[in-house]
Amino acid sequence: MTAKKLPDNLHRDTLAVRAGIAPSQYGENSEALYLTSSFVQPDAETARKRFANEEDGYTYTRVGNPTVTGMEQRLAALEGTESAMATSSGMSAVLLLGMGLLRAGDHVVCSQSVFGSTLRLFAVEFAKFGVETTFVSQTDVAEWRAALKPNTKLFFAETPTNPLTDICDIAALAELAHAGGALLAVDNCFCTPALQRPVEFGADFVIHSGTKYLDGQGRVVAGAICGSHKYVNDVFWPINRTAGMVLSPFNAWVVTKGMETLAIRMRAQCDAALALAQWLQQQPNVAHVYYPGLASHPQHELAMRQQSGLGGAVVSFDVRASGAEQGRKRAFHVIDSTQVCSVTTNLGDTKTTIAHPATTSHGRLTEAQRQAAGIGQGLIRVAMGLEHLGDIQADLARGLHNLNTLS
Ligand SMILES: *Cc1c(COP(=O)(O)O)cnc(C)c1O
């Protein structure tokens, strides 16, 4: 059975549901899950051609799998890139990016506020192979400019940051990287292509942890690099078919189905997050709210421009406290008083999650590093899910309203 060819120029909401591989001979309406490690070859000569890359066709799932291909095509359609390569996790996408682009003697400029494991990959693991990284301010483009060297090959950014939601100017970084002969990769985990498409602002690669909003329901670990055919097919794929940081077909299928509801989930979660942020601002026991959708956010206008007018679904806030010790005690009280929110550091789930960054995601930093990063003991991060907003407000109010009665 031949599938109908999709018209060109479909809207993103349609691509999220329709883009990907064509149905099989059975005409299944939902995407098939090809849960197989290998593929039977019609004859020895065809096998020879496929293994020699002279003919298209699946051979072995480390090299390629139709369910994984379908997920890659759908994600590339959403990001507006020519191609995408799925990986076993978000972190293996960053590892594959580095393995593909960097050699001993190369230099990287990276925001100092990126995801903790990303920071460690550049600072510790790539350093072992002779790749040097300079960490710079998330928001001050002058620091990126000053860090550029003749051997700089890569700029790496993530926006907004976790947990303080600082925004970097993708277009400004792309221009600077390209003028210096470097490429720009942007981790788009927090916004997803439903809000922000970094290549439209000049980025060369988009990194995803599919574990977060792409799956959207907290079920699987997954990742991807989106970029041009040239890099995906000629640089990243040859490494990954050998190194094997591939996405399992089952997880690819889960993410494929997750992307169908990405846009409506993101819109609903962003709307609720904005309302929550505005409500938090009015709470006497909240000292500060970090949310790009608020006019008081230092990069509010940039965020609105880059993120389709939406602030994202992650809201962080400081509880009012007289010092670090009281801050931690009060933050723990608010977290432990919740009965609906899940106390976990994951995000991008339909279930609202609540976390204390200073003792979890950022617990390995020294107190001085944490202070420099602005992550205090009174800071709480909430990643808004799809529950009724009123129930989440009541859940936070439970602890916030009686803070003054704590010893
Ligand atoms: C979770 C996360 C990652 C890592 O993704 P995994 O799928 O857990 O490997 C990378 N970047 C950001 C911004 C994340 O939130």
C-alpha cells in the first residue's frame, strides 16, 4: 500500500501528528513499532549493497530502525532542520556532538549555567581528550566574544537555564560564533520546538533531551541532535552506528507519540506556569520569582521574541528568609507540605514536579559556586504539569502560609 504524499508547507501542529515514516503494507493509522534488533535481507546481493551503503534498507537496529527514523523525521520537521539523529539520552546527544565536531587541540565556549552533566562533560571528560572549554556568562555576549580563540570550534548554549530561567540571545551568539569560524549548538530542552526553534535564529545544531517535554509524560530517557543532512549523515551517523548510543525503537515510539500532543501540552503548561508565577509574586512569604514570562524578568523581551511569546513551564522562587539556614528549612517545609506535586528533579511531565536545586541538581557545587550561580538555599523550582492550577496553588499555599510558625 502506498501512503498518500503529504502536501508541502503544512503547519507545525499538523507535522507533529503526521510527519515521519509512511505506514507499512498493512496501512496502520498509528505508527508501527518495529521492535526488532535486525532485518532479514531479501538476498545476499542486496545485503552486500546495504552493508556497503550502496542501497537504502534496514540491516541492524544500531545502524538504523524505521521507528527511530520516524521519530527523527518528526522532530526535524518540528525544529525546521533538514535532519535529526536520535540518541539513547540527552547526554549522549551532547557526547555525540562533541565526538563529531571536536579534536584534540580544539576549544569550546560554553555557558556556565548549562545542565550539570553537560558542564561536567565539557569540563572533565572532553578535557581528557585535549579539548579545552571556557565557561562564560549566560547573558553577557561580551564574555563570549572575549573567550573566542583562533581554535574555537563550538559555542554551546542552553536557554532558558535551569533553575533560574536566564535567557541567552541565540541570534547574537550565532553571529559571533560564525564570524569566529565556530558553530553554535543550543540545548532546546526547556522550550522545545513548540516555543523556540534555534535554527531560525542562526544556530547550527539543536540538542534535545527527549526525556522531558518531547515524551511529556515522564516515561522514557531519550535524546537527539537536529541539524543539516551534511552533519547528521556524514558526521554523527557514522560515529553512532559504530559507538551505539542509539535510541531503542520502543523509546523512539513513545517519543513519537508524545510529540503529537507537544504543542497543546506546552501551551497549557506555559499558561498555567505564568498564572502560577503571577500568584507567587503576590505571596508575602515569596521573596523573588524567576520566570521569563513576567515583565520583571531581566530578559523578558528577548524571551518573548525567542520563545513565541511564552515563558515556558518552569517557575522558580525564593522563599522569604533571613539567611541560608532558615532558607533551607523554609524551602524544605514548603516542599514537604505538598500533597499533589511530585518531589523529583525531573521536569517536562504532565505531573507537576517540585525540587530544591541547592541540595539536589546543584548539590555537588561548593557553597561559593552555588552563590555565584545565584542558587540559594531558599530556592524552589516548580515544573508545571497539567493538573488544575488551583490545586497546585493550594498545594504550595499549604506550606507558604504557615512559614512564620516554624521555629
Ligand atoms: C535532562 C536534561 C539533559 C540531559 O538529558 P538526559 O535525557 O537526562 O540525558 C540535558 N539538558 C537539559 C537542559 C536537561 O534538562
